[in-house]
Amino acid sequence: MDDFEAIEILLVEDSDADAELVLRALRKGGVVNKVMRLRDGVEAMDFLFREGTFDQRSGGQPRLVLLDLKMPRLGGIDVLRRLKVDERTRMIPVVVLTSSAEEQDVAESYRLGVNSYLVKPVEFTAFTSVITKAGLYWAVMNHAPN
């Protein structure tokens, strides 16, 4: 089994600090699933569609994508759009985890089929609470039949 077969949560986040907070909060929330962190939408597309650096990837798709919206090279809205129109990735649950509370971003994300939209708070305790809620969502989903 290659390492990519075990990826259950794909975290797409350009900020090292936010990514570390997400990982710490997931652990604190009891989520122990294997997480892979990618830094932008281009990397996410390559991973999910087995292109570029990941063209030889043999593992399956992640069971959950945690997606930031405001990223360099390719933003989260564009990633979400591509995921939800492709038959291979349409059913992967996506939780937007972003600092953007802009009404347009929220509306567009839901229009495109996001499962949940969470705005990252700045204060760590509140941030951990938001991530834990996403983790609880994942824990429930993880026990659902495939």
C-alpha cells in the first residue's frame, strides 16, 4: 500500500500557521485520521486528479477535503468548482475553512455544493472549537457506510 492510499483528510491551506492550528485542533478534537496538507489549489488539483507531481499516485480519493478559499495560484472556489463538476470527485465532502466571511464567497460555495462553510476565528480557543465541530462532522461521516 502506498502512502497516498491511507489519506483520509486532505487539508488545502496556504498558511503554515493556520495549517498547524487545524492539525492541532483536529488532534485535540480526537480526529486521528491521516491528513495530507497541500499549499494551494494547483497542488490539490494535481493530487485529486492524479496530474503533475501526483501523476503516479495509486491511492484512492480522500474521504474529506478541508479547503481554504484565499490561496495563491488557484483559489478554493475554483478548486470546489472543478471537484463538483467531475464525476470522479463530485461525492467527496468538502468543508470550506476560510477567513472569508464575504457573503459572495459563502453563497458561491454553497451553490457549488460545499457541505459546510466555516469561518476561521483568530482566537485559538474559538478556532479549536470550529475545527472540532468539523472533526465531529468527520467522525460521524467516518462511521457512515461507503
